[in-house]
Amino acid sequence: MNARFHIGLSGYSYKPWQGPDRFYPPDLKHADFLKYYATRYDTVELDGLWYRLPGDKAVSNWMAATPDHFVFAPKVHRQITHRYRLKPDCYSFLDVMVTQLAPMAVAHRLGPWLIQLPPNLTRDDDRLERFLHQLPRSHRWAVEFRHDSWYEPGVETLLKQSNVSWVAADTDDRPAELRQTADFWYIRLRKTEYDHTALGHWAERIKEANRQGMDCFVYCKHEDQGSPWVWADTLLRLITPTE
């Protein structure tokens, strides 16, 4: 199977994105945001799951509003990453979350899970290794480290053993580091601004990863007043230029 790339945004349900010269048409109903979004992109990062688990109806509605090739990248709930901080107390909650999104997995609509660690969580290899062993291997997983202590080869080794992706998070404070720990990339573009040259560099990295047989999942940030769809659209044009 040929490697694929998926480019989208970190969320979709933002009213400030609606209006003249914005992402959503002014007269579009809020209930139809996702359906419209799916006409533009083939993936979305479900950032809101960090706050609240979805009910069965919400999961069903998301799937019904999007085409069969559309994939969802859920962000792991804060109970797991920020309250229990990957400790064994979080394992049962992790199981609940995986079970809740099982319909997506069965329908092949589930992309990687994003595990974003808190910025004050320092390196703990034993805790990380135990947590990684709890992750169902039938799913794809990606970890975003936000404390400098994690940026060590030993941590990469742990991720490689479980085929878990090191999230390449590109921020104003820290440029992304592409560390290959899995058979796919998970990229988050979070800077204040990207010019055409910067996006061109990312497009080349994505194309090269595809040539090497790696799928790429790319998500642009979701601040209410920003225009992250401009970056996503530019990336799509650069990667798949029209003849």
C-alpha cells in the first residue's frame, strides 16, 4: 500500500472561523460545520476530547457527517496526561476512551491518538515504558513531549519498541524535531505564522517521508482568531500541485 499524507486542522467547531473571508460561509449552520470541513480536508484532530469524552451519539454523528476516507485523530483526555500523568491510575480510563471510539476503529476511520504531555512532566522512563505497554497495538499512537528532559535517545528507543510516533510539534519556542520512532509521522504546526518558504520546507519533508513509505498526519493549530486553513491549503497545493 502506498504511503499517504493527511492534512487538516486541530479542531473544526469554532464560531470565529465563520464569516466573510473566513473558513466557514456566513450562513452555514453550526451543526453542519464538520460536514463542510470534510469537503476541504480528510482528517481532523479532535482536540476537544482532551476536555470531555464523547457520547455514542456524538461519535456516530461525526462519522455520518464525513466520508468513508475521512480519519479522526483523537487527543487523549486530560485525566490520563495531566491528572494521573501516565501513572497506573489512568489505565482504566484509557480503556474507557479506546472503547468509546471503537466504532471509528472498526470502520477504519481512526487516525493516530495524540498523547500530549504537560510541560512540567519531567522524564521518567519507567513510567513511560509501563504506559506504552498499555496501549493497544492495533491503534496508532503519538506522544508530544513538552519538557526538555525527554529529548534524549533513550526515550526514542522506548517509543521505537512500541512503534509510537514522536510528535514533531513546531512552536515559536521550539522548532520541530523529526525523530523517526514509528512507521508514520505526526506533525503539529503551532507557530504564530508560516510564510510560503517555511511551508515549502514542510511540504518537501512530507513528500520525502511518503517516498520512504511513511504515512504523514499534519495538523495546523486552532486558535479562534487565526487562519490555520491558509497554511493547510498551501501545504496541499505544494504537495499535490495541479497540472
